[in-house]
Amino acid sequence: MTGDGELRELAAKQAALGEVAGAPAADPVNVPMIRHWLSAMGDANPVYLDTGVAPPAMAQVWTMQAPVSGDRSPVNVMMTALDAAGYTGVVATNCEQTYHRYARVGELLTPATRFTDLAGPKRTALGVGFFATWVITWYADAGEPVAEMLFRVLKFRPPEKRAEPYPLRPAVNRDTAFFWEGVRRGELRVQSCADCGELRHPPGPMCPRCHSVNRAHVVAGGEGVVYSYVVHHHPPVPGRETPFVVAVVELPEGVRIVGNVVGCPPESVDVGMPVRVTYRPMDDELVLPVWTPRES
Amino acid sequence: MRTLTQEQVEVGSVLPELSLDLTPTVVVSTALATMDFTPVHHDVEIARAQGSKDIFLNILTTMGLIERYVTDWAGPAAVIRRINVKLGVPAYAGDRLSLRGSVAAHAEGEVTVEVRGMVSLGDHATGTVTLVLPAGQP
């Protein structure tokens, strides 16, 4: 991926090329295209057809063409490099047209483009991006400039698509934070007593065996068997599709953990079924430990 | 059609508002009249797949409508010198474009009109149009 410094270097090179001539218009300035344009715009100004001149804002229309593949014009080289660097979004920000005179019917216009400036990277509402500016001048047959246009676009890096937030959040507090921290790292943590070593789940402030409040945790192996389960059909639960399985899973470490069994039809779940923990992203932030069938 | 003369215009003069229904026909026919065949200006499915709500006006048309707006007011003998536009929110099919303007400067025969084109999402285009008006009868 091209770095920002390299992009600026490439921009300076394109600007140093100066004005680069484009292909002349396919057709001379003509009455049918002017009439079509006036009709579409709803413009009733009679001056154009009465005096044989084109509406000045049509300047660019005369040289519009389908994008040519392999076009190595300075603007296109720059746009391609910005795309490759991840700045794939584009939005035009400024269009400034100056008309030296109105183009006359019968004149053939030829455009020439000057890449003038690349500014950035800048933080914008659409994302981080570069402002690229160029100027197109349209010349009449004798090389006389008729109109020019400054055009500026923002090439931006589209922000990552964010998933809909999952509506249910686990209660994370001082007793349970270690568990959710583990989930984020792909560890199934079980609370242990720092004094007698007894494991307990769900987490709590005091050891039920020796009454110590000194806590630690171990990382479980991630395997278990279904100790008990229900298939939830009703009522509906926000963010979930019914039916789903809620199981109590017994770990070989000696504790039981509540979680969903996924990755199999609900009717295939049974008491004694061997399962393995897996981690399912529910949205951009929340990951839940869930259980999937494993071969015994 | 009459044309305003330099004497008839003063700083602060307000242009009559122009309000346009941006029907799909307007969006598509203007895109084609400006030789712009980019699909987002005529193909709803492609426009939506690219994250737009609908097809939307192309920039050449925005420039053309602003030119029309000012010459509707100034008359056929007015000569347009410059149109400078800052582009804002898209003007989608189904929306309404309201153009408003007022005279911001008037010096040495040149009149500068400030123009603002609004749609339901906010400013679609804001900028200035500079033109020359004929002198009145002595």
C-alpha cells in the first residue's frame, strides 16, 4: 500500500507535468445538443439559439466521454494511486468555472488538464482523505481559451462498516470483569480461590469453601458436556431468532457454565452431549462464549 | 424577454426563489443531456448498491441549474462570467431543490450573486455567480 509521503511525491510529479492536452471534442458545438440541454434544464433563455452560442455551463459537456481504460492522464494516475492506497471513496467538493466567452456553434473545443494540488491526509466527516485539485481549460480552434474549470474532490478512506449493536449486554462488574477480559482473548476463565484453590462459577466475592476473599482464576481447557438444557421458543428475545438452545455445560475442571449451544439443530442437543467452547462476535464490541458439538 | 440593467440591481436585491421537483425524469434527462452516463445518475439499483439512497443529480446539472436560475432573473442579455460552487449533500430523486439568491456585490459593471441550493438534507450547493449586465438607456 502506497504511503502518504509517496502520494504527495507522485502528486508533485503530476503537477510538474503542467498542462496535458486531452482528446478534442467528438463533435463541434452544435444546436441539437444545446437544445437537448436547455430542454432538460428547463432553461427558457432564448439567447443561445437566437445568437448561435452555447450556454457557458455546457463547457464540460462538449468533451465528456466514457472513461477510457489505461488512461494515463495526470488526474487519472493520481486517482488510481489514491485508490490503491485505500482512499477509495470519492466526493466532489468544489467546482469553479470561468467563462472567457461563450463558445460558438461550429467551434471544436479541446480540453487540457493541469493537476494542481494534493492536500492531506485530513480528517473529514467521511473519513481520512486527500483533497485533489485540477484545472481543465477548453481551447477553441485557434488555441484561444474559452472556459476553464477548477475541480476539487475528496478521496477518502471509507470507515469500516459497523454492525448493528447487539441489544443485550452482559453485566460486567469487578467480580466478572476477568471473565469477559478472557473472552476477548479467547480464554475461558474460571474463578479460583487464591488461598485454597477451589474453583467457582459464576464468579463471586468469597470462596464458598474457606470464605477467603482472595481471588484468582484458571483458564479452562474449553471442553464440556451438556448437563441440562432448554430450547427457547417463546417469548421473543431482542437480537435473537427463536428457537435457540440454552444449556448448562459441565466442565471437566468441575464447574458448570450457562451458554448457548450453536452449530446444530436444537433437536439434536441432548444431555451428555460433548461440546467445545467457541467465541462468537455479536457486534463490533461484544463477543460471547458459546458451545458447539464436538466428537466424543 | 427583458434584461435587467446595471441600474436596476443593487446590493441586497433578492432573486425570486426557484423550486424544482427532482423527479427521476429530471435527474436522468439532465444527466444524459450533460453526456454523463455514470450509472449512479440513472440506475437506482447501482446507486443503492454503492450506498446512495437513490439516483442523484450530477454536478454538470447543478452548474446548469444555477446558471438557469440566475439568467431567469437577469434576462437574456446578461453575460455569465463565473460560477463558483461548493458542493454539499446529494440531491436525490424524489427530493426538492430550492434555489435562493441575492446580490452580494456590484462593482465596475460586474454583479456577484450569492446562490444557495437546498434540499431536504441541507445545502446541496452554495456559491457565487458573477455576471455582466447591460447599461440602461441614457
